[in-house]
Amino acid sequence: MTAERGTPLRIGLAGAGMISHHHLIAWQRDPRAKVIALCDPDLAQAKLRAAEFAIPGVYSNLDEMLARQELDGFLAAHESRIP
């Protein structure tokens, strides 16, 4: 999938831990992209991080996020515990 010219790229992020905070700050500063989905096995942490950055899609499972969201890009910012 590709975004139309002038439309921000739709990004998915795997991982809602400490490093995700820094990645999300950087993504917020770039008008060419918007993080629209976040996943982490710790759903409570994912919900907290998503609320902090107004991310509408929140999942505990990577496969579910990829199946339900139409993404242009994906960033894995997690420990190896994400299945």
C-alpha cells in the first residue's frame, strides 16, 4: 500500500516500552507520517502509550494489528518477546 501524495504514511509500531516513547516523539514531528496502530503483548501498557500519543489502533498481537490495519510502514521497536 502507498499513501497518496500529500497524505501521511500510515505507520504501525510494535512495542510500547520505554524506547517507543522516543520513536513516537520523532514520528509526531514528521508530517509525512502518522502512527495509526500500536501493539504490545502487554495490552495495558499499549493502551497507555496509545492514549499518550493519540494512536487509534491498539493491539496485543502483531498478526492482528497487521491483519486489521492498512499500513504503509511498520517499525519493530521491541524486545524479542513479541510473538
